[in-house]
Amino acid sequence: MTVDSRHQPEAAIMGYEMRIEHEPQAPVSEAEALAAGMVVRELNAWYGSCQALRDVNLLAAPKRITAVIGPSGCGKSTLIRCLNRMHEVVPEARASGQVLLRGEDIYGPGVDPVVVRRRVGMVFQKPNPFPTMSVLDNVAAGLRLNGFLVRRSQIAGTVEKSLRQAALWDEVKDKLNRPATELSGGQQQRLCIARALAVEPEVVLMDEPCSALDPVATLKIEDLMRELAKEYTIVIVTHNMQQAARVSDYTAVMMMAEDRAGEMIEYGPTRQVFTTPEEKRTEDYITGRFG
Amino acid sequence: MIVSAYQRRRATNALMLGLCAVFAFLAVGVLVLILGFVLAKGIGSLNIDLFTEMPVPEGEPGGGVANSMVGSLIIIGIAAVIGIPVGIGAGIFLSEYAGHRLGDVVRFTADVLTGVPSIVIGIFVYGLVVLRMGNFSALAAGIALAIIMLPIMARSSEEMLRLVPHSQREAALALGISRWRTILSVVIPAAQRGLLTGALLAVARAAGETAPLIFTALGNRFLSLSVTGGPIDALSLRIYRYATGPYSEQHDQAWAASCVLILTVFVISLAARLLLRRR
């Protein structure tokens, strides 16, 4: 495959809408990601004997949104689950390589995955509020069950702050004690975001956070993501390429190799990836030729 | 007449469907017959004395089985206190912690234990507790019933905990909540009703057991409230004694007591089903 010729900006013709206000021009420097973001080096992951990721490298720039796109089954979710050690929750799943959070390897010896997960929060594909808890208790769950805070006033303050950050406060402030399951799907997903923010993570991972939501709720979450990017480092997995184009600063493209292991084939500023991709396969994917 | 393949298939289908219906009817019919028979025989002898009076000497009219009811409550209480927590613990282990191999071993063991004749469990506890303590007791009987409840409890709580979606556990773990806290504060509350249902069914099963009590509680025609202090009566034991004796007054009381026992078990099971349906 010839890579050297820059292909025509077909992606722009395809009508991807770019809405990034402060669009990064240059690739993120590794030093920057090492200092305040995340760096993934030579990450391999397996489910039993089946390799799901091969030699993946990725930089998550601090206070930026990094999108991971690619066809189904290419290992996007596995990658993002490796970033807070949720991958190993699946029986017989393992990973090797380095994942550096502010320069520290979260797979290093003696690192407690529980501590890693407090620093790197996660939002899942389907909204998964705790059904036995109220709206308030859901947001407070991370604090209470970690034994962080005891005082009620402190919890109330954190809950309100997190719900405001998740742009949900105005909608739920009168039903904080109602069961979380009474909220709409989009509200539940923002509740899950608030729940993740309440433990004050450094990085927020989102695994296809809008795939179970309607278009209006999706747009709300996307606006929210841009808002959150002012404070948090965000990595989002999506198979919606428009979404990646709309919200992300950097985009990583993954593909499945012959043996079905996921590989990273392209990584760069989102506009560059969508308009002048270096890889023919990236262009084929974003112009809709496959995937 | 030419019977087409289609007609033949239809006939076979109707025949099989009919057979299934007959067998289903038989299975349910047995329960209805037992319930009806016991009710018909026992309801006439049901009276307040049965619940408030002690047994009277053989051949005398009147009296009741209050001591047996109290004994049953004590024994089942002890069995529940031991059997339910241990059973739920085993269920948690099976659903949350055990790997494939160890889980299969534990599960198989539990299934075998379910099949062990209850009289064998009685003899086992006789050797383990009664001989060592030097006397029959409510504690020994409670332990025997707890052993009977244990596998039922373990398997049902495993099933109920497995019904809690994996996404709930992941949500908690991703918040940096430790494994045991996740189970305690997220998984168990979500499975609460199912666990309670399993506990009720296990209690109902244990409540009707007789054989293991022969070797552990022994029976006692007087009221005993002691946990460790000596023989104690139980409803099922009293029914067994009275039913195998020659006195017709006792036969009547045995029927009435059976009535009470079977209705109690029925109500507990019904409560368990209703609880489960309301989820």
C-alpha cells in the first residue's frame, strides 16, 4: 500500500462537520502527555489466547478530547478499558505494555487498580445508574463507598457541583431523592457522568457514551464533553465518525489485523485525520468504503 | 383414505400435546390431592387448644401441641441463623469469586449435598454434635436443618446474584470502589428480593423435615426453650409420633398438626413467589 501521497480531502467532501473551537494545529507532544495526560506504549491485550490489541501507542493530551474510532470489533473498547485497568475485570483477560498516567505506569508493580480507577473515571455505553439508589446516592456512591467523606454537608456540596458539571442539576434538583431509574436515558447517562466526576478523576474515559441515546440527548452529551474538556483529559470511543469529527481534538483510528487483533493505524489532530489522512485505510474508512 | 404427511404431523403434534397436558395435570394433581386430603382430615380437629395446650397422656382427650410449635420455631430459627448467612456467602463465592474449576467443584458438591438423604444428615449431626455434647438439643437439630438449607441457599443465591447485570459491577468498580464493597453495596441490594425468596424457600423446605430431627432433637412431650439443654419437640416429630401410635385422639391431632405444617409451608412458598414476581 502506498502511503506517501497525501490523498485528496475527500472526507471534507463527505460532509463531516467540524465544530472545534480551539482546534489544535500540531500533534500533541509526548512530553506534554507525559506531564499531565496519558501515554500508551506498546500495549498488547488478550482475552484468553485471543489477542485483542497489538502494539498500540497513543497519547491522550491533557485537557483535550481524544477520540478512538474504527470498525466494530477492532479493539476500541478493549483499549479504553486498559486505560483504567477495567480490562482485567473480564475473566482471563490480560494486558502488557505501558500505560502512563502523569508519567506513572498504571500497570507497574504494586499499583492498586482500585486507586487507578479513582483517578481515571469511566462512562459506559449503556447508562448504568445503580437502580437501588436515588439520584443523590448515585452521585455520592463513589465518595461514600470509598469511605472518602463522612459529612453530609460535604456530600451535598460535591453532589451539586458534579450534577452542575454534568449539566443535569437544573433538571434533577427537585428529585434528588427519587430513584435514578425514573430519569430519561439521556439524563441517566449524564447522571453517570456526574457520578464519575464526583470522585474528581484526572481523566474521564467514555466508551461510546451516546450509542444508546437519541439525537437530542446525544448533542447534549457532546456539548457537555466540550465543556468538560476545559478541566479534564477525555478519551472517547465512538463508532460514530461524525461525533468524533464534531467533538474531538485528536483522533486515533484502529483497524483489525488479519488475525483479528486491533492495531492503531493513524493518530493525529482530528482535522488532519479527517481531511488529509496519511493512511489509505483511514481514508477508506472515513469515506465509508468499509467498516 | 390417504393420510398426508401434514395430517400425520398434526395428529402426532396433538397426541404429544395431549400427553404433556396429562402429565402436567398429574404433577399438579398430586399436590392438590395431598393438600385437599390433609385439609379434609385435619380441619375438623383444628382448634385453639392445639396451639395453646401441651400434650396430654395417651388415651386422654384434649390437649395440644404448643410445645412442638415452639420447638419448631426455635429449631428453624437456629437453622436460619446458621444456614442463610453461610448459604448466601457460598452463593457470593460462586457467583463473584470462584473460577471455572473451583466453582464447578463447589457447585457439584452443593448439588450432591442436596441429594443426600436427610436422615444421613441427621446421623452425621448426631455423631458430630449430639454425642459430643452428651445430649439431644435444639442446637443439634438446627445444625442438621442448616445443612439441609445450605445447598439450596447457596445455589439460589448464586442464581439471584448472577441476575444482577454485569454493568452494575463495572459501574462500581470503575468508580474505584473495591470488590467487596461493590458486592456488599451494589450487587447484594440489587439481588435483595431474590435472596430473600431463596431464604424463604429454604426455610420452607427445612420446616417440613422429620428424619434429621429424630437423631438430633429427639422429641419431648414437655415444653423446652433451651437451645443446648436437652431434647426438644418439633411439629414434624410430633406428627410422626402421633401418627404411628395406636390412639385415635392422637391421630386426629396429627392430622390437624399436618394441616398447620403444610399450610405454613404453603404460605411461606407463596410469599416467596409473590416477592419474586414484584420485581
